[in-house]
Amino acid sequence: MARNLPDGAGPATVAVVGAATAAGSLVREALAAAGVPGPRVDLFGAGGGGAVLSEYAGEARLIQPPDRDEVGLHQVVFLCEVSAQAAAIAALAGPGCLVLDMTGVYAGPDGGPLVGSAAGPVRGGDAGLLPVAHPLSIVLADLLGPIDRALGLRGATAMILRPAADFGEAGIEELREQTVRLLRFERTPRDVFGGQLAFNAIPQARLPGDEADLDRRIAREVASLLGWPGGRLALRCVAVPVFHGHALSLRLDLASASTVDGVRAIFGAGGGVRLAAAGSKWTPLGAPEDRRTDVCEVVEDGLGGYWIWAIAGAAGRASAERAVSAAAALADLGVSEGKR
């Protein structure tokens, strides 16, 4: 049975901490799409100490400084930023306060059931602080899970090409500005990417911020989501100068003999992962606009394995959507069953 927060006078109030971050923006979108009423959602962010104008469900809203006591009045908290204030807020988790950690920092690898499985919301347990899988962990688990169940997967290697959209509106704007200024032979801004991304590629380890260990985090989370007793996935992430759409190159080492057609047939039933339509583009420019992954190519590698080339659209929404779904299963968010 799902863990439920103590009964109150009505639906739970929700706090989004780090509402202006890329993850926070996606959580806001997912909450609005789920039908969580605006009056029950408050926005917070570390910022410069003052309130910042933003929006929720098309209505103007203020992002307030994240006062720990004020955030603690909410029954559900989405933690979307890494800061000293956020660390203090993470400690609020417990009976009466469900905290969903979107950062991968505060709950840690053993912080509780990992939110993100395609099987549905978290079930069981009484942890007040739940880690939420990274969006790319969910995309990879959705791709590799059906293959593992059908043919067995001894191991996989992946290269993921990340777009500027992974870094929010700031990333998109910086890539645009870099491109324009380079064509004018002017100095480029480098606050988001720590270097020139336009006409370039930057490996994950060279990007600034708190995701230096992202490659290993994703590999660990995929193993958790798929119930693997040990690691079977090695991967590298690279930021590339495209605005939207992820490209994934995966090599599969299967436990059972198969064929190209046999592997392709696994994705023929539709759902979140499907075979790309005939004539579709095999590049991030042709990525689906919805939260879906298209398998574009399956080929033998000449060594007994297979290569898959896939394009993922709106991948960043994966964590936010499943975190909101889990919160709706564990607390009364005041939405109808049809919206969950």
C-alpha cells in the first residue's frame, strides 16, 4: 500500500524549491498539467534574496526566498536546487512532510525507493525523503528494460548527446548568444557551460555545476530502476550545440541470440519507446515534440552485439512527470483520478 501523509483539513500544499531552475520549471509544468490548483502551490528559490516574478499555470507568481520554516508548512516539497537553504529544507522530511529530491544530492543513492520507474509510483516504505531518478536515467531504463526482459542484457555502453535545453532557458539563451557573437567575432558568454559550446562539444566532466558525477549517477539509477543486482551500463554524456532533443548511441551485449529484426520487434508495440516512422529525421532536429523516444536504427556491430541509435524528445520532463505522479499517489494533491 502507498505511504500516505497524515490526514489534514484538505489537499496537501506543495512547495517547489528551486522553482527557477531547469528542474523546477519542469516540475511546475508537470504540477499544472496534473491539475494541481495554483493556490496550493508556492514557489521558492535561492536567488539573490528577493522575490522574482515567474508564473504557474499561466498566472503571474512570485518565487520567494526559501525560508525553512515557511517551506516546512507544506506537506509536499519538490527540491530542485543545490544550496545551503535546500540542504536545511531536505532535513524537514518525515511524517507530515514528503520531500522529493530532484537533484540526486540530498537523498543519496540509498535514500529510499527511487522514483522514476515506468511501472508506476513508489509503493511501500515510510521514507519522507525520496530520490527522483534523473530524466536520462528514465529514458535509458525505458529503452533497455524491454530489451533485458525479452532477450537478457549482459551489458550496455551508451553515449548521450545533451542539448542546451538540459540547462534550462539560461542554457538555450547562452548557446544562442554564443552563436550570434562568434559570427560577429565578439567575446562570448560562458556562465552556463563554462566554455564555448557553439560549434563545439563539451564532455560532462568539463561542465560547471553540481553534475560532475552525472555519468555514474545515471548508470547507478538505471540499475536500480531495472532491478539489476550490479552494474551493467557504462556511459558518457556530452553537451553539444543543439537547442532541443537528445541523441543516444547504445551498444548492446545480449544474453540470448537474436537478429536485427528481433531487436527491432521489441519496440514495435508503441508506448514511450517506439520505432521511428519511415522518412523521419534521425537527428535531434527531428526529435519528437512529446515525451517519447524514437529508435531510429538497429545494426549489428560485427562482434556479436548491436548498436541502437535513438532520438529522445522532451526528455527533461520524465523526472518531473513521474515525481508528480508519485506525489499524487502518496499524498492528496487535490486532483482527480483521471489526472494522475
